[in-house]
Amino acid sequence: MMRRLDDGSNTKDGQPGNMYRHLGRKEERAENLKLFKKWIGEDAWSMKKTAEYTEEDLRRIKAKQE
């Protein structure tokens, strides 16, 4: 999910994720992304694929996991 919502500042090519545009109008996206990062945890934001996550990566995520 983080890879898809990212604004492109964390990627080599600078391309935003394919769901970044769904974070609101152009002027709202940066604020909504900040809110999402706060919910997940700034130090947990990662561009890794799901299979690449370690136990330590998962522990950093602040959002409730079910």
C-alpha cells in the first residue's frame, strides 16, 4: 500500500505510486499523504514489496494490524 500511495520522493525514478492521485485534489495530496504517513509511522514508510518485509519492519508500523 505504501508503494502505491507514495508521492515519488522515495523512488529512484521519481514517479508517484498509481494510487497517489486518489489522495485528493492536487493541492490536498501532500497534506493527506502526511496524515497517512503519521498513521503508519514515519519510520515505517517503506517502498519494499510485501515479501521483503522483515519482522522489524512490521513492528515499526503504528497502524492497528488485524
